Amino acid sequence: MSYFTWKEAGLTSDCSSLEAMASRFEEAAKLMRRMSKDGFKLSRKNNKQIIQHKSHNIFNSWGFISEEPPYRQLELIEDTIK
């Protein structure tokens, strides 16, 4: 299953006002809701938050890079040699 680790390190650290902070939180919430509707799930692995999706195609369509072990990622490479 494709996944990436969620590390929040200053979502609002560059905001200069409370209004800017509120807007940033609203944008993030809207994104998380869209991801949830598209089938992404949140789980914990080694005390870290992991965002994952069962479909590699949907995961990739969002532009995410999977943190799966290399041997799992190789299974996703299409055979283009014919």
C-alpha cells in the first residue's frame, strides 16, 4: 500500500496575522477532506502518522511519492520492454 509520513513542521510559521493563520488552517482542512473522500486513510506506524491509499494509481495521481520499501516500489514499474 502506498504511503507517506505526515510531518507537520510549521503550517503557519510564515503567517503574519491571525487571519492568515485561519486561512492556512482552512486550506489544509479542505485538502484533508478531499483526500479522505478520495479514499486516503490515516494510520500510525512506529509512532508516526502515515497517510496511505490502497490504489497506487490514485496515490500517484495526487503527486505523492511513496515511502514503501524499494522492493515494493519496483513492483509498480511497468514493463516497457517488448
